[in-house]
Amino acid sequence: MDWIALYPTWYDPAMGSGYWIALIATIHVVFSHASVGAAIFFAWLINKAYREDRPELLTFVKRYGLFLLIFSYVMGSITGPGIWYSTTVGSPKGISALIHSFVWKWATEWVFFVIEVVGVYMLIYLVGKVDKRTHTLVAFIFAGASYATMMLILGILSFMMWPGSPEWFAKGGTFYSFFGPNTFAQLLIRTGFAMAITAVVGSIVASAFKDAELKREVLRKLAAFGLLGSVIMFVFYFWYLHTIPENAVEVFRNRMPGWFYPAVVTSYGLMVIYFLTTLFNTRILNPVLASIMLVVVTFMGLFPTEITRESMRKPYVAGQYVYSNQIIARDVPGMDIHAELPKVAEKGILKVHPFLPENYRTITDENRLEVGRQIAIIMCSNCHQVTRTEGIRPLTDYLGGVTDVARIKRYLQGTVVAGNIMYMPRIPLKPAELDALAAYLADLNAHAH
Ligand code: HEC
């Protein structure tokens, strides 16, 4: 058999698989960062409370800790597996690439995660029940374990963008896949984000305190913590852009609209202004305003890095060798991985896809449109809306309403099939396949309203 390793495509015509993954991941990122930031803040606050003999500060640890348990840990534990489920069906080859390189890193991360969960319970329920030293020690272990989970996951995440160092392609192995300047730049940006989001979530809890003096003090500490976080994010975002390989920067430059940079600077600027305002005027804060700010800061804090990351790694989904449409584009000798693209080019996707109904493998006048639709779903739907004329990057948008099959064919031949577009995979369709795709797209245009 000439099959290559492909799975059935998960196609959601309304939203697209990519946006489902993004939605679940965004929720997860908020909760997980809120817990890492809180762990650091707790360690500092608990240490301070015992040193200066100010047990009232522990009230915040107790209240916020409980809130965190429900808010972060329950939601984080639901959306975490949610990412696994959605990426496994949305991008099985991408997730497989990560598992093959990082299975032990993930296992290690789980160990730290278990320590973290036990730690947060201990921290909250042992307030006042154990001696100062033990409680402080628990706080520091909790903070260390939280940060370790973030660091481990980040090494894996940044591999999606780019393997730690270019030697990885030839040599393989953890050392080259995991560590790289890009990993550390991301770690620092996320540390800043964790601090900022903790400041906002913490102020939802602290602004409800009855004791005015305690409320003011905790809110100010949180604002300072958030301010520091925003500055860290801002500074390291620009370092991050320098750790990206040249071709990715090129893609980024060409694809980003002119307003993107000003929008990034404005987002960070607004965060700084918000924290400065609350630092000097804690009275304006109440739980409602703080909750609204949570949504705003989530958006402002995540938007620059996430959009940048998503746009720059195109057309790949992982390690600069798995295309978003799941086809392996290049050899990776270090991991004994062989490119599948040449086989697709030689035999045609209809012959090498293991999950295609037999009657679609050969194109006839009767099945042409249906096969064209299947090709669009398999090869393009990861990044484009392919069955309607509206939605996310609809394919028909690039065809200007043309219904002339020969014209569409010529255009796709020169762009997609030739592989001339840097942010899109090369898609080597056989002439009959291109014919079917063009016929289907012409038909879609003809029926567009
Ligand atoms: C890895 C994701 C990805 C896949 C898979 C993909 N595209 Fe694209 N494609 C893009 C992106 C990103 C753009 C740029 C969109 C923009 O800037 O509006 C694009 C643009 C295009 C354009 C416009 C080209 C231009 O001059 O900018 C055409 C035509 C196109 N895609 C067709 C296809 C077809 C047909 C398929 C499947 C056979 C496909 N694409 C698969 C990501 C993808």
C-alpha cells in the first residue's frame, strides 16, 4: 500500500477546528497562568506575613486560595484535557510530533502538577495549623512546582514554533529540541502575563474585603505585582521577536496588517495605565470592575504573542516539518522521519489517503464535485473555510467570484500547487485533482449569494 499516515479530517464548517482549539486553549491559558502567578505571589506574601508578624495578610492567602482552587484548578483541569481532545482530532500529526519528542517531559510535568495540586490544598488548609517554617516551606515548594510546570510546557510549546536549535533536524534529542532562546523569551513573557493576570484575578477577591485598611494594602501590592508583570511582558516581547528564525519574521512582516504594531504597543500601554491607576487609587476597584478587567487584560495580554506565534509558524503546525494540513513536508534525519510530500506529489492525495471512500479514489464526471469538496476539506480546511463563501479565510475570497474552471485552475496551479506562497503549504495536486478542486470552487462561487 502507498498510504501515508493521515487521519479523518475534523471539519467544522461553522468555526473551523483551529478556532475551537484556540478557544479552549485561551481559557486554559488564563486559568493556568493565574495559578502560576498566584503561587509566586503567595510565596512572597506568606514569607512577608511571618517575618513581619502580620497574620492578617494570610486572610488573603486563604480567601484567594479558595477562589483559586475553584476558579483555576477545576477549570484548568477541565480545559487541559480539552486541549488534548481538540488537538488530537484537529491536528493528530501535530500532537503526534510533540509526543514523539516530549513524552518524558510531559510525564515530568505531570509530577510537578500533582505536587502543585497537593501544595495548593496544603497551603490553604494549613493556615494557622502548622508552624511558620513549615507553612513557608510549603509555599515555596508550591511556587517552585507551579513554575516548573509552566517551564516544561513552554519548552514543548515553543518547539511548535521552532525546534530549540537547528541542529535538532540532523541530530534529534531533547537537548536540541527543547532549549533555545525562543523558549526562554516565551517563558519570560508568560511569567509577566502570569503576574498581570494574578493581579487582576486577585483584585476581584481583595476588592470585596470588609477591612478597608487590609483591602487597600493588598490591592496596592497586587497592582505593583501586575505593573511589574506588564513591563516584563512588554520588554521581552521585543526580545522574543529577535529569537525567531528569519523566514518566520519574513512571513510575519508580509502578513501582518499595518495596525498590528501600534495595537501591540497600545495593549501593553493600557495595561500599564490600568495598574498605575489602581496602584494610586485603590478605591475605584470593586469586584465587578475587576471582573471586567479580567476579560480585558486577558485579551490585551494574550493577543500580541498568540497572534504572532500563530501567524509566524504557518504553514507548519509543529517543528517546522509538519504542515497544518497534517502532511510531513521535510525529512528529519535526527528523528528518522521521512517527508510524505514527495509521495503525495507522485501518487496524488486521493491514492495515498487511508480514510477516503474507495469510490472517491478515481475521478469521474459524476463524482467530480464531491471529490473536489473532499480535497478542499482534506488539504485546505485546516486554514480556510471551504464549504461556504463567508467565515474564516474563505477560499472563494481569493477567486473574486470567478466561475470559469480553467481560470481557477491556472491561478491555483501558479500559487498553491507550485508552492509559491510562503505562508501556505505546497500542495502538489495531480492535474485531475486540481481539476476537481477547481470545478468544486467554481460551483461554490456560482451558488454564492
Ligand atoms: C497552513 C494553512 C493553509 C493551508 C493548509 C492552505 N492555505 Fe491557503 N492561505 C493560507 C494563508 C494564511 C493565506 C493568506 C491569507 C490572507 O492573508 O488573507 C492563504 C492564502 C491563499 C490564497 C491567496 C493567495 C495569495 O495570493 O495570497 C489562495 C488562492 C489559497 N490560500 C488557496 C488555498 C488552497 C486551494 C488550499 C488547499 C488546496 C490552501 N490554500 C491551503 C493558509 C493556508
